[in-house]
Amino acid sequence: MNRLKHVLLAGASAFILSGCISWEPETVSAEMPPVFPDYMGVTVPANIAPLNFMIEGASRVHVSFLSEGRTLLECACRDEAVALPLKKWKSLLNEVKGGKMDVEVSAWSDRHPYGIKYATFPINVSDYGIDPWVAYRLIEPGYVGWRQLGIYQRDLTSFIERAIVTNSKSGTTCLNCHNFPSYSPESMMFHARGKNGGTVLYHKGELRKVDFSSIGPKKNTTYPAWHPDGRFIAFSANTTRQLFFVEGKQPIEVFDTASDMLIYDVVTGEVITDRRFMTEEDLETYPSWSPDGRYLYFVSHKAPSLPVKFSLDMNYDMLRVPFDPDSCTFGEKVDTLYDSSVRGGSVSYPRVSPDGHYLLYTRADYGTFPIWHDEADLGMIDLHTGEDVDVSVWNEENEADSYHSWSSDGRWVMFGSRRLDGRYTRLYIAFLDPSGTPHKPFLLPQKDPRENQWRLKSYNVPEFITGEVDLPSEAADLFLSED
């Protein structure tokens, strides 16, 4: 009976939309449509999920996608939000791939009760697809506590989101710093902070927990970078503090009082160190490998004199050191790629493109926790020439643009930004074409575009992966209290 009722209602709805409502707007305007998210003039992957959007306050919206004068897809919605059918959207992308489509939007609202047809705007469809999955943490943007959090994965070609691991069993465990070798969903690591915590490794079908405070130099590991061949994981070992400001827009500062760098051998279980990166004089953090695994990039700052305290002149340089995977040793020469004493500011999150051509990083005025810095922006260096690449189109003035990752083909960058409201970090995708030109970023598409406003969680540490992660369910049990 319920099934029959749903069928009848669906049929009635279709009849109303097709037979009783005029979709011809009375007014034609040269004004651009106030669509959210802003997809005007963006370049999107050939396999991206539907770019659903909304016009706030509209009671009806009609949209047409055209190419070379032909209408390829139409959608009429009795709501402010447009939900594009997945199969027809994929067919549209396949048709327009390598070219562009024009988007024609009409809307009905209290302001325009008889409808307004806005000016068309273009969307470019790249020849390049995007890695099908991305992993991220969802967390409230708090300072000292949390309730429910987890590491999730999202299918970028649809709207499927699934949990990889959450703290639903323990309730108090903080999960963070997930990482994968060479975009592979077959191996994964993350930290579990709190009682009975440790670093959880899933590699070649084996699941285990490592307590770094009891092995090697007995330092708790923090920010990871899994070597491309899967054998090594570089870690920084940070002693982190935070302070709060009594005035101004920025509420908090996070900083290190100590930080070293070490390597974990996944095969032997040994911790590899180099005395140069284990001193109290320098604060090394945010390690990242070159695509061939022969260089380790990181940022470093000369530690302030004791007693250790936060300072606005904590400016980090970006460095690179050779690494020999066969002998498990670092080379002698350490290159400085960004000298903060010359260029100003402070850098973090060095990430090299898969072809080794570009080095992407985040720059702030000071410190090494840019997610709380309104002035934080992305920067990029051409490693072939040593020159800066202008990526200002990716940045939003006076709002934090911070953590970022490359797609496996180096054509797409995903990064976290607080540009919508200054508080919640959301994910943006941007195209870097083969000539090295960056294109306008767009907000991660959602099934209902209002979810970008309703979901009171920050997206943290986006990492591309080439497939879906199937982490054994026992992973969540590894950090449960043994009491």
C-alpha cells in the first residue's frame, strides 16, 4: 500500500511540473544568477559529481545546460535547490568533455513572482578526471575538546560518504593525521590520542598499533608522511601548546615548544634518526616526500631560548634533504627552498606534485598552524626554475586557506578554506592545467547544496585516494580502554 502511495504521489508531482506550471520567465536579465556554490567559469573534472546548486529564497528554479547551441540537459525544481540526475549528468560530462557548456538559469521568488531568466555562464569540463575518492576528518572547530569525530571517505564521482573509522565506541579518543602511501587505499595509518592510544597501521592486510613512546627515542609521533614505496613513514615528534587571545578576530594560536624528525621502518619496526634533526636548537615539522622518495621536504625554525614561549617572529623555513631508501640514511646537504628571513612570513605543509614539477605550500605571517590564521594563503614554487607560480586565484583574502593535497595525476588540488564563514573549514577543488596555469576553485559538490551551510563540522586534512578504503572493523577496538 505504501509503495502504491509513493508511486501515485510521484506521478502527481510529475504531472504538476509538466502540465500545470509555466516555466517561461517573464523577465530576461543581463544579471548573473546568484547561485550557491559559485560555479561560474570554473573548470571541473570529467567525472565529478553533479554540481547541484541553489538560489536562496527561490520557490522554483529551472536550469538548462547547453553546448554549441544544443540543450543537453534540463532540470526543473520546485524548490530553491537544484538536484541534477546523476546518470544524465554523467552523460552530459561525457558529451562536453574537453570543452565548455553554458548554463542558463531561471528562478521564481517573492522578488520575481513571474520568473527571471538570468545571463548564462560557462563551466569548462576538463579532459582530465579526478581520483574517485578523498579521505578527510570531520570535527567541530573547537579548541580543547570534542564529542563525535571520525575519518571519512567521499566518492567524488557521486555523493557517497562512508566512515573509515570513528570514535563512536570510545567517545573520548581523538583520531587524527591519517595518511596513505602513493594514494593507495590498501594501506593506511592514523593516530588515536587518549587513553590506550597509539598509531594504528594497516599495511598489506595486517592491522597493528604502535606505541612510539616506548620504542626508539621514545617520542610520540605527530605529523606523518608515508614513503611512496610503502616501507617508511616520516614523522615529526612535536610538543605542542596553545594560547588564547583576549581580543581580535583570531581566537587561538597553536605552536611547538619542541619538534624533531624521525623515520619509522614499517618492515623492521625500527626507528631511524639523524642527529641533525633531533636537536633542541631546531624545530622540524610537516615532513613530506618527493614522488620518487629520494628527498624529504620539511619546515624548520630555530628554537627560541628558554624559557620557551610563543613569539610573533616564529617564522619557518622550507628545507629539503636527500634520502637513500637502500641505506636508510639522509644525505649531507640540506637545501633551503624558502628562506623566511629573506622572503618574510612562515611556511608549512610542503607538498610536491606527482611529476616533481611544483611545490605547493601554505604561507602565513608567522607560526606553523595556519588554519587559525586569516591571512594564510597557498603558495607554489616551480622546482624546475625556482620561480614562484601565481596561485592567487586559489586564495581568498582575509580567510584561511590551509591544508592541501595533489591528485595522483597532478592536475587537481584539493584544499581546506574557511572562506564561507570564517569558522568552518570546507573543501575546494582547483585545476592546474598542463601549462601550469591555475584555474578558479570550486566548492566540493553536495547532494543538497544547503549541506555546505547546515553541516556544522570542519573538513580536516583532505587526502586523495584511488579507491575506497576497507579498514577492518577491529581498528576501532585497538584504542579502547582495557579496563
